[in-house]
Amino acid sequence: MTPSQKYLKKLGLKDEPTETSTSHETTAPESENGRRSFLKKSALGGITLGGALMFSPIEDIIAQSTQKVSRYSAPSDLKITDMRYCVTAVMGRTAIIRIDTNQGIYGLGEVRDAADERYALFLKSRILGENPCNVELIFKKIRQFGGPARQAGGVCAVEMALWDLCGKAYNVPAWQLLGGRYRDKIRVYADTPEASSPAEQKRLIQKRLNDEGYTWLKMDISIGELKGKPDTLVNNKFWENAQGNLAQWGDQSNMMSYGNTLHPFTQIQITDKGLAELGAIVENVRSMVGYEVPLSTDHYGHFDYNNGIRLGRALEKYRLAWLEDVVSWEYTDQYKKLSDALETPICTGEDIYLLKGFKDLLDQKAVDIIHPDLASSGGLLETKRIGDYAEEQGVAMAMHQAGTPVSFMANVHCAAATQNFLAMEHHSVDVPWWESLVKTTDGRKLITKGFANLPLTAPGLGIELNDEVVKQHLHPKDKSYFAPTPQWDDKRSHDRIFS
């Protein structure tokens, strides 16, 4: 069979053995029928033929008529050839990785905010030469190198980039590879803006709701707000830093600091006066937001679950959407006690790695809402698995997200494919250049009136970096931009975790 016959067979056309002369092709009925059929199907497929080409040999017609057709990669032949990175100033420090292939297409991923890009670069030697479309196989190969919170940043960044690559190779959006979509737009929630006065805060909240169009908000209710208010806390002075603050994100090098001490071990208690002060803060915001908009809460400070129950009861009347991360995520029994004691939904999960990390919370009915961060929970497919498992338990899923538009879009695709999804966090609402870090490949806006727009046809994640804008917002300590990383090419250990 000649190359032209093989090609026509793929097209579903018939090509009889004929001479290649123009005179024969224009006179032989069989050849003419085949040619007409091919030309008809070519025209329907958007290929335009004209002039002398109409009477050329079939090989020339195929070559000429398809030379400008956009070809996607042959997925079975793809191989990973490189991993490179840049570090943006989003959330202080957020790295984007790029996985390159032998066919010129690449995938974008993101190392979770405030995590080291080396979590991802360490994995380069483990994935070189692999077919990026074997996403689950590669994920299972590297997942041993992930852990809670930002320790999972490298594994999740690679997984994101693989789905972006796979979608581009097959010319479909990432959500399609996850099993299809439940929704075309993704509800986004934003922080309530702080201000110097109640009047200014009300103006900013109305801007969030009316101008920006957000339909879900979240606020912090920290015991740090009680600074300078006597008789509101017990045992707080012991934990305050030199500035008199309870620094929840304090000196990370000091393992005995307030910020690094687990909730049960501070023995800080909130007095009735302190509860009344925190209640007044929530009442003020609720009065400005109204009751039609869900209002979630977070960042209370480091105290035990007993004080968490007391605080939760003091806030019940404000019908909050959830109480988030009241204690450390690994205390399943304490979350069960919180859930049993309170009517307000209890939520946790942004630092949990893999489905197995969520299973105890879900199996024991210890939470009402799970809250994975896709850049820590295992990436798109693992987070969908987490959401699906929660759905079977009657538990809803919200999504924590505090990165660049790369992880934002990874979350969007996962949320579209997960039925029990509620809303997704957007932590850079007030950063004017954030959205311009990328260009959408189908021309859509990332966000319209508080909803992220799902790419319905754009392949992969549906974005490309806007190089010039990203270069303007690189981290000051690392201005490199996808420079070669040959120092990470060599694997130097035996990684199997069983004998």
C-alpha cells in the first residue's frame, strides 16, 4: 500500500491503483470518484484547494492542503526533555515550572505559594524521558516525595503541568480528561477588605459585592485583634513577640514561637469579654455584607478546641458559612468534638496531602466541608478523588487557592469536574497585575463578576504566560526566567519505598 493509499484509508476514502499522470486521473471514473470524495471531505474540513492544485497528484494535494493545518502532538511519542522555572512575587514568593517535551509542546505547573521551587526541581531526574500523558503513572512514581502543606508543592506542580501537557497533546481541556464538567463557571470567594475606618470598610465591601460581583466572602477573626484590650485573653503575654503581637506567621526558625506551637499547647484562653469583642467584629461585617451572601471565617489564632467551641457558640447567630482550621488538621478527634458541639459547619484541609489524609476526617464525620489546596492535596486528579470521596460521605468541597493564575486555572478545571464543589478562594483580588500574568488561549477573561470562566474548548489549562508581565514581577532574589537546569538532571538515589 502506497503512502497516499494509507492516508486515504485513514480518511475513510478509497484510492484505486492508478497511474500518476494527470490525464489518467482526470479520465478514470474510479480515480475521479476518489478525488471528488477527497476534495469534498477536504472542503468540509476547512481545506481550500484552487488553481492548478485541483489537477495535481494526490500526494501533492495532501501535502499542499495540509501544510498550514494546526497539528497536535502524537501523544504516544511524547517524551519529557526538561524542567525549568521562574519565581514570581505573587503571595511573596510563588514559583511556576515548565515541563518541556521532544515535540515542542510544554506544560505549566505551580509550586504552592511560599514553597521552595527545589521541591519540584528535585523531581526532574525522576520524570525525564517519561511520556507526560501517563499522568497517574508519573504521579504514583513521585508522590512519595510530597508531604503536608508546602512539602507537596513539587509533586503537585508536576502533576498540574502534566495535565496541561496532556490536554494540549489531545487538544482537549483538562476538565474533559477528568471525566467532563458539571458547570461552565466557577464560583469564587474573596477576602473582606480591611480599612482604616468603618465607613471605608463598608465602601470597600460594597465594591466587592456590587462592582466586582463576588457572591461569597471570607473574613479573619483573630485573637490578635484583641491586642491592647485588657481582660480579653489569658496567657497571651507569654507568647507575644517583641512588638507585642501574637504573630501567627512569626519566626519560622524558632520552633518554640507562638506561630510554630500547635493549638493545644499554648493554653491561651478567650475570656467572655474577649468573645464579646470578637462577636462585635463579626456583627459589624455581617451588617455590611447582609445575610444573602455566605460569609466564611478563618485565622482565629492558636488555642485549643475547648476555646474553639466557646468561640463557635458565640458566633452561631451570625450564620457563618464555615469555621476554618480551628485546630491543626491532624486532630481528627478534636474536629469530631467541634462538629458535634456546633451548628456552624466545620472546615479544614488546605494543608492535607492526598486522599488518605482526608479519609479519617470524612469516615468519622469530623468535618462538614473539606477545603483542599490543589497545590498541596496532590494536584487535579487526586483533588477530584478527594471531592468524590467526600461526596459519597455527604460532605461538600470548597477549594483553597492563593497562587498565580496557573494554579488558579488548575483549580478551575478540577472544580468544574467535581459535583459537590461550593466555591474557590481567590487571594489576589486587589493585585492589579495578577490576571495579566497570563493570556487565555481562547480569548476569555479569567474572572467575570465573581465567577471564573471555564475554557470550553481551549486545550490543557487554557492559558499561556504573558512573558513580559511575568518578568516585571519576578522575585527580587531570583530574576532568572526559565533558565536551563542541567544540575537537576541526574538521579542519585534508589527511591523504591518497599523491599
